[in-house]
Amino acid sequence: MTTPPTRLSTPSPLSRPVEQQGRFKNHAFVQRAGFGKTLQIFCKMLFHKPRSTRPVGEIPVQRLTREQLFVAPDHSVYRLGHSTVLLKMRGKFWLTDPVFAARASPLSWAGPKRFHQPPITLDELPPIEAVILSHNHYDHLDRQAVMQLADKTRYFLAPLGVGDTLITWGVDASKVRQLDWWQDTVVDGIHFIATPAQHFSGRGLFDGNQTLWSSWVMIDGSRRIFFSGDTGYFDGFKRIGERYGPFDLTLMETGAYNVDWPDVHMQPEQTLQAHIDLRGRWLLPIHNGTFDLAFHAWHEPFDRIMALAWERNVRITTPSMGQPFLLAAPERGRAWWLEVESQPVEEQLMS
């Protein structure tokens, strides 16, 4: 049996996910493509994806070692790629949506391929106190990574049903904690609250929405961090901000958006508004820079969110992969993606 989470309070039924006939639903209507539209998008992905969806140069990666991590201060934050973020809190390490695979796909030979190697390997990672999962899509839940992490991870925190998947894969059930929206659990004095998101789930043709998706709130004393997972823009951000904000840092989805799926991923304008709704102090864009999951240029999410943040006077940080962001001494980082696109032609041909 999984360890039951404790509930901070009893939310109203309207704030909980809708479950009908074993499948979860968002509260708001979510536009989903029919079979024909889905097939059209799939074919476009395979045969007509613009060249600009992949970088022409090499993505800068700051290599990490276990020794560096052990001596890093608390509340150090490291992007390892896509939505995989390593956090250090209370002298221990916490990992979101670990994906280390070469492709975000059920197939090892096909599907979106990584732009860069992770800054640290799975073997080199220090012991992980908890892995925090947002949902079960392949670019967020990497089975091989989970199995390699299982022995060095104390807990896996997951939305309803996702933990059952882990147990089926062989993760010790005593390590798995599954949460409904607005439920919380405490690990080493840190509160983790599974909060609503507007998305969907599924890893195959017939398991759509059988498991829940969520965002996460992390509270470590006076420090508060929000992890969006995958989500469209919805009024839940305001409720989360009112209930748990302000946040020192929001790790916000900014990428893989498209007009053909407007309700389950955010345009950069919506990402910025969600950060404001959450009452965030610093915004760190994630879900970009590692896989080509849409038709926009790979660097477009950075360009757009940076411009919007400057217009609205929002503090934004864009560390390169592996570069630390310190809550105690926050810095904006640099526009490293511009350097990738401006590499000399000879380097582009060699990369």
C-alpha cells in the first residue's frame, strides 16, 4: 500500500478533478483534436516540421558533479533539461519530472530527440530525497530513468494513478505517495501540495486520462516554489496564488505551444500572466530547449517570454542547462540561445 498523504483542508468538490468512468477531466472545456486532426498533426510532425524547430549550433551545458552539488547552498536550482529540475533544500536533493532518455518517445529509434546531454548522469546524481512527478507523458515520465533512480530515491510524489504505474514498473510501493488536487504530504519538514493543472494524460492509444495531472507547490519554511508541470492557462492559477503565494520562484511551462492545442499548453503571454496570478517573484521558463515538440522555432519561447517580461517589469531568469540559480542571490542569467543561433557556419555544420 502507498503511504497516504495528509490533507491540509477539505476542498470543495468543485475544486477537485472530475472523474467519470475511470477517467479524469478538467473542469473547463478543453478542445481536443479528433482522429482526423490528430492524424494531420502527426503527419506534419513527421514530414513537414520546420528546420528551425532544432538548434543550428550546440546548446551550452554546464557540467555538474556530485561534489559540486554537495557543497552547493540550500535553495540552489538547476535545470537539467526540458522540465527536469534539480533542487537542493535542507541539504537534500529533489528532482522534478526526470527525463534523461535520448528521445521523448516510447520508441528508442523514433520521436523527438534531445538537443543536448544532461548536465549530470543518472549514476552521478546524489541520493534523491523525492522525485516530484506532474503527469505521465513521455517527455515528463521516463521509465528507464525512474528505474535507475528507484534505489537512490526515498520517495516518489505523484498525482493519482501515476504512482500505480510506478509500482507496476517495480518501484517499492512504500516509496510512492499519490495525491489528489489540494492534498499535501510532508517530507523532511517540506510541504508538497498537488495543485490543479489543465492538461491530460496517457502513454498509449487506450489509456487517455486514466491518471491525473497536476502542478506542485513546495514550501520550505519561508521559501515557496511553484512547479507548473504541463498546463493550459486557467483560473486555477489565481486560486493557487491566493492560497499559497507569493512564490519566490515559479518554474513555468514556456514551450511546445500551438494554436491546434490551445487549452493544454500556454502561449508565452499566458505563462507570464499565470506567473503574475501566482504572485511570483522570479520566473524561470521550463519545458523548452531540449526537445522539438511543436512547430515554433526552438528559441522562440525564450525570445517571447523575455520580451514580455521586460515589458511588464517581471523578474525573469534564464540559466543555461546546469547553471545554478540561487534563491538567496538571484541573477537573470544571459540570453544563451542567441549565442547558439549565431555560431559560425563551420561550427554549425560540425554540430
